[in-house]
Amino acid sequence: MPESTRAKRTHLTSTSPTGRIVQAVTQAIAERRLMPGTKLTEAKLCEIFDVSRTLVRQALNQLSRDHLVTLLPDRGAFVSEPTIQEAQQVFEVRTMLETLIVRDLSKQITPAQIKQLKSHLASERKALRSKNIAERTSLLGDFHVLLANMQGNQVLREILSDLLLRSSLIALMYQSSQSAEESHAEHEMLVQALERRDTSAATKLMKQHLHHVEHNLQLETQTPDLKTALTCSLEDFGR
């Protein structure tokens, strides 16, 4: 998950029980270990995190405010299920924001930033070769936040971080190896355009890239195991 996404909830630190739950669930969603529609049973969450129902409810309320969880009266909490219309709107907004980001960045990018982007591309290639689905998913998303960081607009970066999490919800199944490789190849072309300071090509490539990502989305219904999905997050944050 992008560093800015992890860091944006400074009011809920990973050392607090509520913050630990929020971050673990958020990471599981971002890495597509928790799929849309998954029921987040309060009793199960209490058992997994060894906390009270009060703390679990606080975490679920925070996740609901972040649009990652839907709270339904008399039914409980579920990982949000974006509609087709919402998915289209998310990618429409991403396209507007990210073309603006690369347009500005192409005019001011430095050799050091190009070097950083190329280093990130090398990490993407390594993850693709290793077949590490969680890592490649995280890195492909991190690329977009890295561009926003370089562009320098803090507000745009925070908005984009939220949109990337919602994009993870929209992708109901793991990205296929083929589509991941296509995304990486498009990232490489985009960096080449930025290195040339070719504003027209960079904005066009970003639009095409996001269109391809949206077009390649596949829908799949599955019933995940809540405890299994969150185990990795618990290992990251500590019990």
C-alpha cells in the first residue's frame, strides 16, 4: 500500500487498538485479500484483534467514513461494493487528477526524480518476475502516488491516495499477470515521456493507461475467510 495512504490517518496510530484494526483492514482491502461484499463480523474481529466490541465499532465507523466499509442496519458491516456507476466515476476523477499531475510534472521533473522513477520500475519488474501478487499490486499503485509526491500538491496527493484505495475495491479480483505486465509497460512509456519533458505524450499516455486499467477490470464473486485475509496485516502491525 502507498506510504501516503498508510500515513494519512495520523489521528489513528497503528499502536492504538482502533488504529491497528483500521490499518489492517485497509491494507487487506488494498492488497485484495478482503474482497467487496465480505462481511466484517464484530465477534470475529474481536477475536482476531483481541479487543472489545466498542473498539471494533469505532474502527468500523472510521472505515465507513473512508468509504471502505458499508454499515447496514440490522445486518452489520461489509466491505463496500462499488456500483458500476461509482467505478466509472472513480476512474473519471482519477483521469482528471492524474493527467493534471503528469502535465505539471513533465514541466518540472528533475534528473533525480527520473532516477527514482526508474528505480521504482525496476522494483515492479522484480515483483512481476517473482509472481508476488500482493507486492506487484502495491507497487503498481505506488507508482501513481510517487508521481503525485513529485508533483508536489499535497491536496492532490491525499485525494489520489483515497481514490487508489477505492480503485482496489473496484478491482474485485487479483489483476491478471498479463494486465499487470501491460500496466508496467505503460508505466515505462510514461517515464520515458516525462524524461523527454513531452507534456502532450505524458498526458495522453496517462489517459490511455487509466482507460486500459478500467477496461481490464473483471468481476468475481467469492467468499473469503476473514481470519485468513487479515492474518498478514496482523503480522505487519503486531498483535
